[in-house]
Amino acid sequence: MKFSGLFAGLTTVDIHYFVDSFPVSNKKVKTDAPELFVGGPATNAAVAFAWLNGGASLVSSTGKNSFSGFIENDLIQNKVQHFNLTGSLPVNPVVASVITSRKNGDRNIFTHNPERINPEINADELFLKSRPEIILLDGFYPESVVEFAHKARNQNIPVVLDCGSWKPQYRQLIPFADIVICSADFIPPGCKNEVDVVDFLHDGGVKKSAISRGEKNMIYFYEGKIGEVPVETIKIKDSLGAGDFLHGAFCYYYLHMGHDFVSALKQAAKFATFTCMFDGTRSWINNFNTFVQIAK
């Protein structure tokens, strides 16, 4: 493993169907068998980092349930070392049902929030075993991740926040964040537009931030200036997980490029765009060598 990246947050079981068109009410739709994969913001980010880097560490709550073996096998296959926050406890898995249109990649997702946990791993134990050089948090499991963020800050380890949508615990996490990469759906209280969001983060002490906006150019704030990172125009097949892969790739390139924030964003954007050329959240892996050649 070239670098040591630690990703903390949500792991889900994703059941992913592809349809020619979304159904109307009270209609049964026959389609191909679904893809069944492990997902979640921090988990997908860890997978991206692992394929770019040769390995990654993930800490999440999966506990013990009928999906435990499936989850662990998936992570092992994708070079991710898993630290289970609730390893010996019975925990219901977080399941996501995803319906994606084959025509344009539009999708609907049905899922739920995880249950509160009593973590079996503390920050000292986790950091001793994983020895992170960077840590990404997706905001889930505040009962643990706030402690992780505090530990990382005390050890001068860069803390990256993935802010997909506003969660109250971000008020606790933002003061520890060195970098925030958020989606256009991230609207903190009192914010109405992207400038408000940038100001909100800056007022919270964040010196490096970016907002991903799907097919539009990503915007970033750094050294008192707002800039843009171009996003290549492609025919999107499926954008599921693209934001997560952006975050994982950013963490890798941030270390690989000597903490060059803007260059890491640019390279991560290319990687995230690449993953949108394939169905689901794993098909890009079969074509990973193609990206390696393009990225040279």
C-alpha cells in the first residue's frame, strides 16, 4: 500500500435494477436480475482509493447479520481493510434499492438512515491499527466520527468531509475539517446558494472547499479565491456513486500530488467522470487499466 487512507462512515447493501422506463403506480416491471453490491459514501470512496492506491482502510458499522459474509467478501475483493464498529453486535444492514433508467442514467433510490450504535472501536485503537495519512468522513455515525476527527486534527492528519446533504452533526465536524467537498444538495441552515455555502464553510474554519455539481464544472474556494474545475462532457451511462468516487480519488491524489488541492480536484474529477461511463458502481473496475492509461 503506497498511502494509508482511512474512510469512516456508511456501508450499505445496494440492490440495483436497470429499467427502460420508470414504472407508473401499481405496476409490476420485469427486468434483468439486479446487481447486488456493497455501497455507501465512505465505502465507495474507500473502493476508489483502494484501486488507485493498492489498498484502503474503512471503518463502518455492519455488525452481525445475514449480509455480513457478503459485505466482508466484497471489501476484501476490492482491497479494503474493514474495521467493524459493531463487530460482535446484531445490527440490521442499511439497504438501498436503486432503480436506474437505461436511457439517460436518471435514478430513484429508496433507503433509510442507520440505527444508532454502541461502537466497539475507539479512535486510539483505530488509528494505531490503520495509521492513516488522510481521513475522510461522510457524516454518519457521529457517536464515533467526531472522535476520529478530533484525533486526526491532534495528529495533523488531513480531515476531508464528504457533505452530501446537511446533517446536524456537521456543526461538530466542520471545525475539525481541513477540506470539505460537498454536493449541490448540501444546503446548511441559512444558506440559499453556493456562495452562501462557501462563506458558511469558511466561517467554520475550512480553508479548502469544493462543490460538485454533476455534469457542471466543479467550483472550489482556496486561498481567498473561487475557481472552477472543468468536468468533461460525456454520454453518461450511470452516475451512481460518482460523487463518492470523486472523494476517494481526491484523497489519493491529494497525497500523491503533495497536498496540491486544485490539481487533486482536477484529477479526481477525471476519475469520477470515467466511472460514469459504466453501469453500476463496480463495472468501471473491469476497465480500470483503461483509466490508468488515459491518466498517464
